[in-house]
Amino acid sequence: MNLLITNDDGISSAGIKALERVLGKSYNTYLIAPLKERSVTSMALTVFQGMRVERINDNHYIADGFPVDCVNIGLYAEIFPKIDFVISGINRGVNMGYDVHYSGTVGAAKHGALHGIPSLAVSSGRIDPEDGYEKEAKLVLDFLEKYQSQIQSGEIWNLNVPPEVCGTGSISELVFTRLGRRRYSEKYEKKQIIEGVSEFQLNGSLLGHDEETGTDFEAYYQGKIPVTPIQLDLTEKCRLKELQSR
């Protein structure tokens, strides 16, 4: 099976290197990643202008673009063989609840699904661990062996690994969940440049979430590995049915 691996943390991140190192023992891996960090870029795509792409070798490319650009090039620029599966990650930090709408990691996986390729987004609660995300990469390998055939064409599965997995610490601690409700509190710093012109900088967000059963947040904070299947169709079907019945 041919795996396309990308991320939003950039080509030099430990997470993508761990995925390639571990998965490359069992699969054909093809890596294309952004030149620099492209977090919180969702499904941004470079259009109407050129994009510089550097070939390292037949299996490794760097794109001066967004995560979605990397997937698009990997699928359509004829640099790789036909891709069977897209993996985006391992992200340094979780993507749960409404994070999936902002995340470049999830955005890349969604782009794979948009083009009919089964896709997986992988994120970790550990930040720059000493093992270089080796633990998470091995869990992804086990995950693929058990669940890869169940991910249908056009589906995205969103997987988050807590810092310490409970119980056996293995993929047996995986649970299927729905997305929870993320709460954001934003604060900008304002710096005046000249009269009438200011620079606004968002210095991070204070993140919270609703306490609900059956969500990715609940499972994650119990030490389990939440996996949420995500669909591209954003239609609110119950509301649509209600409106159509009037």
C-alpha cells in the first residue's frame, strides 16, 4: 500500500519523521510536507501563483505551500505512484472538537478524502517528547493493521493520542467518539504603527470545552485514544428535514 504522509508542522518536525520511520517498515511511504510551519491553515490552497517544490529524493519532497498543497501535489503532480491512503501528522498538540475546522493537519486529511482517498489525521498531546513521537507512530502502525480497511473512500478519521494512554497503553484503548464542543477565548494585542493603522496580534487562545459524554474530550482526558469519523458534507440534515417539512 502506498501512503502519502504530510503535516502542518513542517518538514523538520519530529512527528512526520517518526511516521515515516515506523510506517516505512511495513508500507511504501511518500513524504511531502510544507517548508515551514503551517498550523491553523485549515484547507488553504495556493492558486493563481507558482509554488516552489524541492525534490530531496524519489520519496521526499518539500513544498513552499500549505498542507493541502502538499496533498494535491502528491496526488496530481506525477511525482509519486498512485496513492492509496493519506496520513497527516503527527501533530504536536491535539485537534479535538471544533479544532478540526481550523487545523492544517485535519485540513490535509480532508483534502485527501475530498479526492476519494481514505485519510487519517493524527495528533498528540505531547509536545516535543524525547522519543520523537515514536510511541504515537507505533500506535498508528497498529491502528492501520486493525482499522485501515474500515476507512471508506472519502472518509476522514481524526485520531488523538493523550500523553499517557491508560490501561495497556496500546491500540486496544481506542474508542470511537463524536466531536466535542471546544470553547475559545481570544485576546489581541494592539500596536499602533501610524495614525489610523495598527497591528493586531492574536497571542494564543484560552481553550476550554464542554463536559459531555461520548466526546473526544471525555475519552482523551480518561487516557483513552479517541477516534472520530468526520464527513465532508456539512449539511445539518435534521434541520434541513425540519425546514423542508414546513
